[in-house]
Amino acid sequence: MSTLRIRRNRPFLILLALVVASFCSPSLTAQSQTSNELSFQLKVQSNLVIVRVVVRNAKGEPVRGLKREDFKVLDQGKEQSITQFEEHASDEGSDESTSATPRRETASPTTAHRERFIALYFDDLNSSDADLMQARDAADHFFATGLQPNDRVAIFSAEKMLSDFTSDPHQFHAALMQLHASSMGPAREHPCPDLSDYQALEILHTNDPDSEAWRVAWAESKTCPVRSFASSPDPSASHPDSGSMVAIRMLAQKIVDQSQSLSRSSLEQFEQVVKLISKAPGERSVVLVSPGFLSQSEQYALDRIIDQALRAQVVINSLDPKGLSVLMRESDASKNTSILADPRAAQARYHLDASRAFVGADVLAEFAEGTGGTFFHSDNDLKAGFGALVGDPPHYILAFSPRNEKWDGKFHALKVSLATKQKGESVQARRGYFAVENTGTEQAANAKNPSVSPETQPSKRVEASTKGGSTDVAGAGLTDSTPVSPLTAAALASKSTEKPDDGAKLSANAKPVHIRKGMNRVTVDQLEQILTSSHGRSDAELAKQLAEMELIERLDSDRLAHLDLDLPGAQSRQALVAQADSSAFLKPPAAQAPLPPTPTVDEQIQWLKLAANYATKALSKLPNFFAAREVIQFADSPARQEYSVFYPYEPLHVINQSKATVLYREGKQTLDAEEKGGTESPSLGLVTTGEFGPILGTVLADSSRSSLTWSHWESRASGPVAVYRFAVPRDKSHYQVKFCCLAQRAGTGAGLFEQISAYHGEITVDPANGNILRIMLQADLKEAYPMTRADLMVEYGPVEIGGKAYICPLRSVAIAMAYSKSRPKKSEIPDPSFFVSSNDRELPVETMINDIAFDHYHVFRTDSRIIPADDQSPQ
């Protein structure tokens, strides 16, 4: 049996078990024979997914003249066949119409005459009057001449709707003149010390007086008037005394509370705007005008808004009105805090302000990237910014019918790329859709009206389709649409009061997609750039910076080893490992070299046969051996309160390290000679075993009886590798989930939650020899379960044992997440309900990760003796 268990000093235990025998057992051999007889079925879906694509060159100009064969569309990493394709020119007179650059000569594209609904949301809660005035004037100039007759625009602030949907520039002007910074926004007075919201948050996260946040706060405190501070600071003291620290923390808490309240209010109002425009027909987009704000405390709300926009096919664009801003704080002339005597503190303040600007803009970038929009920033030409976000550039309409996909309402990641990309070209398209099956009526409409163009079928429009006819979800089809010219916000709001369909319920109950509470979402390349530019920083500072990031693509073992070489110490190395582990189940970065085309069905089956042969024959011939097994256990700590003391969220951190010798003998895996030196008892935390057979054997056996299909190519240093996708339903699964211990509803004592769970994942195969290089599985947990995630990944590679080469596990990552209340007293008896209630879903989610590495493989002979590293006795 292979298991993943959680034993923590919190009152619960999670046990995940893959119930199988080892590789050399006869039962597994029988299953492998089934896997050699795999058959593939091609399903043809009538549901069309519509994708609007804008291609720009290195100068930012739209590219015209592309053909269907110039595009590639990947759905969940799987290339799709583009069944319908059209090129659309922008409306006459638009700036981008005249600047569009053809890549090749082509027939004249279709000219767009469709209705477009656009909502402008000005974040007056977080904006200064100066920022709003710049944005107001730029918008006023653009709307005077930049809109087309079929455009309908409404203007909103965080407090009210300033203008209903209209194309009248006079109404726009009148509405824009009402804009001003909200009286509910940040206080205009400057306290002493003058903490930014980001600096205040940093202060609450650490008590280290040498950190940048505390250094600046203490340097400013020395200049404060005595009457405004808790005590008279000693100008010669390098660190604050306890009284000063309490006063600074109290001020920081006040600033953070206000910042989080403003962020929450702004997002709540913005969500209402997205819901409102989601009910409009035609093309819909929202422009968020904001300097940005700290959003890490509102990640769930942010994800929910993106989810709703994707379901309704609403594009969110964002514009930062600061333009090319200078990082210089406003200061109060009556106070002497603008000039700091300590040069290190002055430089630290600049770093804090730069970090604040970067982190604050993250919410704008996330909205745009998550919905296929554009983030306009670091540019003073705001009129051009509105033109880029509100204007209708030349674009392409692509449509495909997903193959081998279940229309189960789940989110599907999309990636649109160019088959032959020229230097500097970029592609802008939606990032995904929700696979909700069309009704029979809608399917009939699709069959009768095969064109995806709104212009070729004047009585039809491309809209989202869903059960019940709502436009709340994104499984695209062609549906009837009524004229939209007289439609107003009030009419749309009345539609919003209708009973939601199943898709809307799913959106409301969706769990956060982020495992980490990272402030900065970065790619692997961006992470490498950050580490390269961080030479000279202390180990602790770099570790803290890494803990505040969140990777949006996979950091593989090879690149992890490369980045690890330049890190200054153990803390930053552990933080980087936590980043890599958290990203282990994400898609890898885009391949630098072109990947092969999708293989034929015969090739796919042949490689699966090689993989089955590898699993049943090659691994069954493994000799008896032993290897070193090192485990690093990570966990985060949700925000909690104990005895009236509030403890803020703590990112993933090491809770235990242990080393052991794993013995593989006669097809069975056991741990032996546990080494000393772990920070906690090995029985605590997430415990993982079974990497040498049961995990892989179970997945191959289950998937061969379920759904195992081609997924995509991935690039490795050795060349392209084949990735297959599998999905195992509950009735064919051997993936057991246990949660202990729960107080039973009728009586005292502890109960055990135990279920067989469906699961899905990927198997990566070397097509040259059938070697299985990576396996990943993720449990499909129901919403009422007390845990939200139970995933496992194992990487395999060549090792030498007794002078011969074998493919064995090199690294494993296990992730478990579960709902948890505040840390209880030791004397308390756990008393959660057996199933998670709707209120419980608002509770924080705890994350635990195991990073396991295997090395030092040696043959185990009958005369061998295993001696731990800390045992110095002679052999």
C-alpha cells in the first residue's frame, strides 16, 4: 500500500491510500495486459468555443493578413483543430485600423458593425485626485472622437453609476466631470511614522528590527514629535524599544485594516459591474482604471470575479493612471520625516516604495491576464491607453469544437499561439472557458448556422451558451439575440435578479485556485531574473522575498538545480524548493524550440504499449537495493487568534526535515535506519511512501480501465516527451481518502471520514523507449469533503545500481490542503461536523507539502548492512 498521511499537532489526520500490490505481483501483470489493449475513441462535440485573437508586432501594432494555418490552439495543453476562421478589420476611423500591419497580402477582411458594451470603472477609493484628473482628461479626449456608433459605454465609480450605457459623448463628458477621489479613501494626513500600507503589512509579518520595514519606521520615529508617539525615542538607539515597537505595530495594524477594507469595498463594487455587463448581449468588456491596491487578503474575491468574467466571456482590461510615476512619497512640510539621517533607511524606504508599486499593480495585471485583456501601465499617453483598451483593433475569430473532452462545467485553460512566430510578435486571447454543454436547441442552432461571424448571420450573435439559456457560462455557440440599442443598466440589473443556473451556483461556490498566499505572481523566467538581480542580499531577506511570490508555471527539477547554485544560504534554498513544489502541478513554461505535431493514433498506442511493458517488465526486474531518502516538510499557518492575540498568515515554511534509508527488497518498499536531527517527530506532518511501485502501478491499472488519452508534447533537454491525460471515475478508482478524527453527529467519540475518490492526472513517457518519466495525480474531491486537495507527483530518471542503469524515482512532491479553524488549545476535543458546511467553506485552508528526494542508490546483497549517517561504528 502506498500512503499519504497527515498527522499534525492540529486535531485531524488525513490518510490517502492507493490500494494495490507491488509491481511483481500477478494481479498487476493482469492489469498491464489490459493496458496493452487500449483503444481510443474520437468524440465530436457540437459545442463551439469562440476565441477572439489580436496579434501585435514588436511596435504594438495589430498584424493583419494571417490565415487559419498561422494559428495553434491548445485546450488543456491539447492542440485543437480550428474548424472556423475569420479576419475582422477594426471600425473605420480608428487609430489601429490605419496602423495595422499586414504580414502578407490578403483579401479584405470583414468590417465589424456589431454592438459592443463597455463599462469603465474608476477606482476612486484607492486613487488620488491627481491620478483621477489625468485619467478623466484622457478619457474625455478619447470619447470625444474615438467611439463608433455601435458602441455603448457606461461609467462607474466605486460609489455610483455616473452614466448609463450610451454613445453620446456629451453624457460621457458630464459623467467624467463628476469624478473625484472618494472621501472614504485613504486619509490625506500623514501619520508619524509615515507608513505605507505595504510597509505596515511587512511590519505585522515580522518582528525583525533589521528588516527594511522596521528600519524605516524606526528612523522616522526618531523625528516624530513626542506628543504623537508612545515614548520619546532615543536618537542614538539602533533598534526600537518594546514600547516603541508596540506603538508602531498598533499604527501598522490600523493602516492595514483600512487598506484591506478599501480593497474589499472596491472589489465588491467592481464585481457588481462585471455581473451587470455579463447580462448584456454582443461583445462585452470592462476597463478598470486604478493605481492598484494590495489584494492578497482578497484573493478569493479576485478569483471569483475572474471566474464570473470567464463564464460570461467578459474581457477585463486595466489601466494605471499614474503613467511613468516617480517613486517619491508625498510629505507633510510640518513634519521632518521626509529626510532620513540613516542612509540605509533612506535606501530601504525606496525599496519599500518600489515593492509597493509592484505589488499594488499585481491586481491589475491579474485581472487582465486572467480574462484575456490588456494591462496598460508605465506610459503617460493615457489617451492612447484608452484607445488600446476600448478601441476595436483588427482581430481574428477562431472557433473549434473540443475533442475528447467532458462538458462537465470545469474550467479549461486555453493557449493561442502562432505556428511561425516572428520576432516581437505577441498574441492576446482569452485564457480559458468553462465546458458547459449546449442544450439541444442550441446544438440545432449550431448545425443550422455554421458560421462564427456575427456579420454573416445578422440575426445571430456569438454568445455564451448554457443549460437554461443563460449567458452566465462559456461553452460557446450561436444563439438568437434581440436588438441591444435601447438596453440600459436598469434593464440589465433586472436580468441579474433572475434565478441563477447551475453554472452560476458553481461560480459562487468555487474554491480559491491559489495554493499560496503569494503577493507577486511570476513566471519562471521572471523568477530567474529576480534571483539574478538579488546578488548581495542576505539569505533571510531573499527567503522572505521568495515566500511572497507565487509561480504561475512549473519550475522543473533541472531548472531548480540551476537556480539553487546562486542562492546565498539554507533559508533561501528552502524557500525556492517550496516555490518549485507549489508549482509541480502547473503547466510548464512555453517550449523554446518547436514541438512535433500531434502524433497519429497508432503512434500514441505504440508508446502506451512501450510504457506498459516498462512498468510490468523493466521495474519488476529491479534488484534489491537501498537508497537515501530525504524529506523536507512545509506547511503554512492561516491567520488565527489565540487568547486575544492575532497571528497573521505565515507563508509556507519548513516544519520538519528528516533523512532515512529506503530499502527495496523483493518488490516491497520499507524505511529503515531513520536518522536523527529532524525538527519534529517524523509522525507529524504529511507522511508519504510507496514511490517505488504502488503509486505507478495503481494509476496504470486504473487508467487502463478508464480514460487514458493523448494530451500534449513537453520539451526536455533530451528532446520532446509525450504526455498522456487520464481520468479515473470513482467506481474504477483505488484512491482512498480518509479524514480522522471527526466528532460524530449523534454522540461522543471520534468518527472516521472514509471515501474512495475519483482522480485525474498525467503520465509523461519517453517515446523512444517507453520509460515513464513523470506521473501526476490529483484527487477529485467533492465540495462537502473536509479537505480540498490531495495531490501527488513522482519524477523518475536513470540511476546506476550495481553497475547497471535503471529508471527509479528521483523526486516526489505531495500536497494536501484541508479546512481548519484557529489553532485550538491542547485540552480541546475536536468537534467539526462530519461534512463541511457552507459556513465552514469560509474558513482558512491549511497547506502541507512534502518534498522527497532519492539518491545514493546501492545494491542490497544478503551480506549488506545499512548504517545511518550518524552511526560511526565500523562495518
